[in-house]
Amino acid sequence: MTIIACLVCHSETGLALKNAFWDTLSTTAIFGVLLPFFILFLVVGIFHLFESPFPYEARK
Amino acid sequence: MTVRSYRHPMLSAGLLLGIGMGGFIDGIVFHQILQLHNMLSAKYSPNTVINIELNMVWDGIFHLGTWLTTAAGISLIWREVTRRTEPVTTRRFLGSIIAGWGLFNLVEGSIDHHLLHVHHVVERYGESSWDFAFLLSGVIFLLLGAILMREQE
């Protein structure tokens, strides 16, 4: 993701990145925000799809 | 690969709500009220207007993530309300929310505080025991949530 962002920005602006937002986007910020949520959604998704380790007594 | 039966939608919903609300607590209490750190405060120290604005943008994107996670949890609850496939107890649902909060602290703390160093819990101390306390709170919440979730009716 960082590499793609870098390539896009550099190809559009020459060598220098245009502004601070794109600069941070192409460095660690996007990973700092997206990576934790990606992993958290992955964990909950796995928990959601597969049988939970937390059993319950079904009401009849 | 066989996907096994869909058994615990309310616990998944609780986990998502816990992650989202845990993120909101981080953002509202640590970022805004106490101003201990911002999303990128270790990289862009908020001591100039430009850096404050930049951190504010990324704080907003972080809050967008917590909002989407909370919305996903609410949508799962609503789906379960209409289907009623799983018996729910307050204790187990509360447990899933607390476990979700613990998951948030553990994952966000590991990645942002220790792996990427985009910010630290108390920015003026850098990587400090507060960061490890944050991780420890994640482990404690996760264990507490798991204990509550395991409890039989």
C-alpha cells in the first residue's frame, strides 16, 4: 500500500511529495490506522465464521 | 474448507462494539480530553498549527474506523434481533464487549505504540511504561471478557 501510494504521488508530482497529507499517507500513517482495524476485523471475522470456543446452554 | 455453523452472532456483535467503543475511549479521553497523544504525535509533534491540523485529520480517520466498527456491531445486533437464533445474557454480552475493548488495546497498542511508533500513550515520555500498561490493560480486559463469555447460564 505504501509503495503504491509512493509511486502514485511521485509520478504525479515529480520527485517531491506535494503536501503533508499525502506525505503521511505514503509513510506510516495509513498503516497506523488501517492495519490495526484490518487485524481486528480479521480476528472478529474468524470468530464469527467458525464455531466459537465459548459454548452456551441453548434455551428450548 | 468447510465453514462451520454460524452460532454466536451476538458475541461477534459485542466484540465489534467493544473494539469500536474502546477506540472511542482512546480517541476521546486520551487524544482530546487529556491530550496525551494524537494519532501521529511521535512523527509530527503537535507544536505547530500545521502539525496540529495534520494530527487532527488522522485522529478523524481513526475515529472513522472506530465508528465503522461500532456500526458493524450495531448492524449485527439488528440482524440478530430479527432472527433471534442465539440466547443472550447480559453477562455474556458484556463479556464480549469487554473482550473487544481488550482486543483493541492489545492490537492497536502493539502496532501503533511498539511496531510503527506513530504515537505513544504519554507522548512526552516517548515509549514508556504507560505503553506497556496499555498492553497489560488489553490482556486483562481480554481475559475478563473471556471469563464472562464462558460463563454458562
